[in-house]
Amino acid sequence: MTGDRHRDAVPASRKIRLVLDLRRKGVTDTRVLAAIERIPREKFVPDTFRDRAYEDTTLPIGHHQTISMPSVVARMSEALQVGERMKVLEVGTGSGYQAAVLATLCRRLYTIERHPPLAERAQGLLDALKITNVTTRIGDGMLGWPQQAPFDRIMVTAAADGRIPQNLVDQLGDGGLLVAPLEDAEGHQRLVRLRRDGHVLRREDLGPVRFVPLLPGVAGR
Ligand code: SAH
């Protein structure tokens, strides 16, 4: 037993237990489950919470923000039906964990975060893990990323008030899917999926969720 034991990787059994838990909760997409098994969530949570990285729970990441629950990351990734040739936009990089999962499923991921220190930390973690198909940007994700539009898939990981920002809808390509939490006037949040077929937009309800709010502008500016 060396004194460095606490620096060792989190036991693989914890990851396997989490994947079994996700299966039990109804996640069936094997590409999503494999991505969750592959990405070291413990790197994306603060050191003090490292032991809890494979519990199905949200954890604080600073700036009053949280890393999403693994089951929500899995459910949203599954709902987005990401193909390996797709170009994907994520709004709300946060810790970068959902970005890392999406990046293993798609060709290229663009992700926007309004808190500069979170964006910088996430990009550093993705670089350290040699995940090279992600571009992180500090900005207001409500504006989308017009220079890179259209996107095959868009995921919003903060709750929009009432409606999905029009810029994001406009940047969704034909046949595209967008998944986002929406909050109603009573403060209840539902996960919705939007599908674009030409000019026709269809909306599905995917059940209740709990996210931090989608806010305008860059924090601290
Ligand atoms: N996907 C993240 C969880 C995100 S928490 C993860 O895997 O860890 C939601 C994030 O959305 C927060 O970091 C918050 O700062 C960010 N956010 C909220 N409104 C935003 C906006 N308009 N543009 C970009 N990021 C936003």
C-alpha cells in the first residue's frame, strides 16, 4: 500500500455499477452507455467530490453551477440520437462532462459557456483527455454559433424560460433534433425535443427535469 493510493483511478467497479444503474433507469443506447463508461467523470468534479463521481447525482462545480446527473446526461444524449458523422452544438459547457460524452458520439462538437473560468477549465480537461474534436467558446449560447450553423443536433443544458431561443431553432439543420429543458410560469421544468423537417417543427415532451437557468450575456461582463 503506497501513500499515493488516493491518487489512483476510481475503481472500475463503481463505473460498472453506474452503467447498470443507468440501464435499470431505462437507458438502452449502447453507444451512450459506452461513452459514459469511457469518460472519467471524476476529473470533471471538484476533488472534494471525487468519491461521489459515480453516484447518480448532480454536484457543485463553482459559480453556482452544477454538473448534471449521469442519468440525465445519458437520457439527453440518447434522446439526441447523435450519429458519428454529425456536427453538434451544446449550450452550457459547465464542467465539460456532457461535452466529453457528446464528443465521443459525434464528429465535431461546438460548446458555449457564459462563465469564462468554467469554459477555460473544461477546455483544459478535454485537452488533457486528448478529446480533440471539441471547440469551446466563451459567449452567450442563446445566440447560438452562427458561423458554424447549421447543426445536425443541438443540446441545451440550462433551462430556458418559456421558449427555446429562436437563434437556436434557426441554426438547426433540416432533419435536425434539438433537446432542451424548458421552464413554465410555475417554475416546472420539462425536457423537450424539437425536430425540424423543412419548415415544420415538431415538439415532443420527454418528462420532468431540473436544470440551472439559461441566462443571457457573458457572466461578469
Ligand atoms: N453540461 C454541463 C452542465 C451544465 S450546468 C456539464 O456537463 O457539466 C449549465 C451551464 O450552462 C452552466 O455552466 C451555466 O453557466 C451555463 N449557461 C447558462 N446560460 C448560458 C448561456 N446563455 N450561454 C452559455 N452558457 C450558459
